[in-house]
Amino acid sequence: MNENISLDEIESDGLEKSCSTASENTEKVLQEFSDWNITLAEEQKKVFTGSVLRVDSLNKYFRKKHAVNSVSFSMQQGEVVGLLGPNGAGKTTSFYMIVGFYQPNSGNIYLDDLCITGLPMYKRARVGISYLPQEPSVFRKLSVEQNIYAILETRPDLTKAQRKERLEFLLEEFGITANRKQPAYTLSGGERRRTEIARALAIEPKFLLLDEPFAGIDPIAVHDIKKIIRLLSTQKIGVLITDHNVRDTLEITDRAYIINHGQIVEQGGKETILNSEVARAVYLGSEFRM
């Protein structure tokens, strides 16, 4: 890197060039989704065609710190993938760039051939990427069914009857039918998490990004959430997880990436990670056992 170039110039230049090779395709696809004039059956077909979420050479600077250094990976619908690493390693920053909280200084994010690097979160949701934060995201004073229906009402592609049908499906699918009239602020940690996941799936995403899904809930609820993640995988929804609970995350993921000092230092399935000297040196520790 030329030391005479400021980080501001790097960020400006990176954003200007971001997605340059895919801009025409981006505009075309966004136009197709702009009015949401697609039927439920058509959207279901799109969800199950096997889309790929791809991260290509992401870099992020905070002042002089190179927080994320050329991070690249990809995942398909139906896969459960983990982003793991010690505190300050760059995993959360990488995750937030995929979510849309941060813009990379360079590098791009693609959904199939669509470059989504510059899209705000609500437009990423429209093309099939849903996000569930660590913090409680329910409307506290609304009931469980009102929380879910509030998201369904943002979908003009559905008729009123289809919205009600989708509501009933989600309540049943996530075991919260009995809680449907219950105010959200009275829910247990596990019930709240199931309600939040049901809301995130109201848009029928291709990929669900989960930030610390196992935080703040009891062991029974953790087991419950893992069952739900497995269910999502069978429904061809790709799930990207970042969580400090490494044991539960490795148990549920098909693959994981270990990030340290802003770079991916190891990747693979559970056994590969557990047997990796690098993963143990920078993250797991020599005594870690499943």
C-alpha cells in the first residue's frame, strides 16, 4: 500500500469502484424486486434454486487498524456456516459488512451474480438476506402474532389471505401458536428467540444471518434453537452464524471459518477445526474438547 495515500482516500476509492463490474446487473435485479410483484409460488421457487452468498476480498480499516484483511468465502442455500474467532479478531466486522452495517474499504459481496455491497439492509432483505441481531428485536408491547404480522404487512406481493396463511404456518412451525396473544415483553428467552426467527422468515429469505443466537438463553432454549437451525437447513435456507459459544456453534454448523488478526486462518468441518493446531493456538486452546 502507498503510505502517501490516506485511509479516507482508500475508503472513497474503494466504494467508488465497489461493484463496478456488476452495476448493470444490480440495477436490473433491483428493478425486478422493486415492486415485489411476485407470487408466493414464484418466490418459493427462487428460494430453492440453490443461490450462493459470496464474500470476495473484503477489507476494512478503522483509522490505522486493518481490521479485516482480504476475507473471502462462500456458502450455499441449505448450508449452516460459522464465523468464529477471538475477541477483536475481525469476525464481527466481517459479519457486519455482510449484514450491511459497515461498508468495506474494498472487496465485494455477491448474492449469485448480484453485487449487493452497496445495498442498505432493507434492500438486501428484498433480494433474500434476512438478519437477526443479538439484542431483543421484538416489538415489546405487541403480541407474538402482531409482531410477525407487522413484517408480513410489508409484503405487497401477498394477499391478505396469504399473509394470514403465512402467519399460521410460522406460528405452528416455531411452536408459538399457544403464545400468539401473549405480549412480547412477557416471553421467555427461548420463546422470544423463536418469535424473532419467525419474524425474520416472514420475508422468506434465501439466507439468514444470526448474530449470537445462543446468547442470553438457557440450555434448553439453546437446544431448541439448534433444532430450529437444522430445520431451516432442510428448508434450503442458508444460515450464517457468529457466536462466542464455540461448542454449540461447531455442533450445528456444516463448516466454520476461524478468523484471527482480520484474516481467515482455518476453515472446514467440525473435525478439521478440532484437529487444527492453528485453530487451537489462536482460538480453541489446547484443552478444548467437544
